Amino acid sequence: MQRSPVRWHIIIFLTPAVLVYTTVMIFPLFNTLRLALYNRIDQERVFVGLQNFKALFGDTLWSEPFWNALGNNLWFFVIHMLVQNPIGIALAAILSHPRLRFAAFYRSAIFIPTILSFVIVGFAWKLILSPLWGIAPSLLDTVGLKSLFAPWLGKEEYALTTLALISVWQFVGIPMMLIYAALLSIPQEIIEAGEIDGITGFSAFWRIKLPLILPAIGIISILTFVGNFNAFDLIYAAQGALAGPAYSTDILGTFMYRTFFGFQLQLGDPHMGSAIASAMFGIILIGVCIYLFGIQSRMRRFQF
């Protein structure tokens, strides 16, 4: 029996990517998990096992800000799921209409904010919404709705929702483009068969196109979940590391940043910071596993 030759070209091409990924992703991940099992006692690093996690979940000093950040993160994610993704699907359905003029221009205009820096977006919207020198009050006054204006980034009950909607504005182009690509991949014969049966317009999208793009919607949902629970930049750029007002916009990313690196008079604690980062990793891992072994498997049965 002749042995198959070793495909060295595959190893050669994969090796640089594997080395880079291991260096910037795998090694930092395992080092973070390792640091979470230690603590500094009397200027010495001591192995403490799961004591950092016990303090994070049980000690009031750590548990209250952690659960507050986790709750804010969940709300941040819910807004993206209920606002960003449905709008992205609707925009993709509209822009995929063959008779729509200037569709390419609209796609580009909606997608451009996704390539902007978080710092630019956060600072620009902070200026726009400022009650002192922002343009939002004057714009609302122009249409007779100035009474609706409020310092949305300065009130605890509005700040997180406002930042989430700013994030939706910035990233709605991503689900739009993914769904748009999924809609274009639908065979034209299926659409024509539906038209013969009298299924056109919104009914065609609801009964034919939507079931066919469910896998793409599932991918967008899990990407939204992972992206939101890794969020940090926009909150930091707009509200700073303290995630004001009164930590009402604090999410796991900003909580981990303050704990790990310290801020103002607060000293950094790499070990508790690593415990928070490990908890974030565990939450994301659980969510991804639920999607892979629960939702995606059902989608495959539905599809085939």
C-alpha cells in the first residue's frame, strides 16, 4: 500500500498564521487564566486557587461592581439584538430590491461609520449631545421638539441606553452587509417559483427569504454577543474609565480595565483583573457553546 505524500506546502503556509495567533491570542489567554489563580501577599506572588473568583462573586467589595457591570453588559447586548440586528435586516431587504436606485451609495453611506475610530465616534457624539455646545438642542429646537432634549449622557437612567444606540448607529452596517450577501446568495429560481404562486413583496421576504437566511442571522447574533461582551472602547472614549455617571455605564470591559491597570488613586491589581477577564471569557464561551450545540444544530435540522 503506497503511503500518501506529506503535504508540506500546507504546513509551510499555516505555520506563520499559527505562530502569530499563538503569540497574540493563545499565550495571553492562558497567561491571564494563570494570573487569576495567584495573588500578591507581602510582595510575593502566592498561589491561591479559586480565591480570587470567590471574592469576585461573593465579596461585596468586588461582587457589587461586577454584577452591576454584568447587568449593564446584558442591557447593552439586548439593545443591539432588538434594535441593531432588526434594522440591519430591514435595510438589507430594502437595499437588495433590484429596482432601488443608488443602492450602492446607500450601502456605502450606512457602512462608513463602522470603519471610524471609537475615539472619534465617542468624542463626536459627546459633543453633539452636549447641553452646552452641542448641536442636538438646536436641531430639536428647529423642528419644535427642544422640550424633549435632556443631557442623555449625564443622567444615570439614560446614559447606557444612549451609548448603546450610538454603537448601533456605528455598527448597523455590519449585519446589513452580511444579510445583504445572504439575500443575494438565494437562487433566483426559488424567488421566481414563489412569484408564480403569488408570493411577492413582503410576503416573499417573510415566507421565502427569511427562512433561507436564518443561518446568517444566527451568525450575526453570536457575533453581536461576543462583540458586546468584549466592548470597552466606546464607553471609555465617551465616559472615561469611571464609566459615569455613578458607574451607570460601567461594563465588564471598563471594570476589568480599572481593576487591572488602576485608575487615579486606585492601584491596579493584575490578579483580580485577570479573574474578571477570565469570567468574561467564561461568559462568552458559554454563550458560544449554547449557540453551537443548541441553536445552530436546530437550524441545520430546519434547513435540511
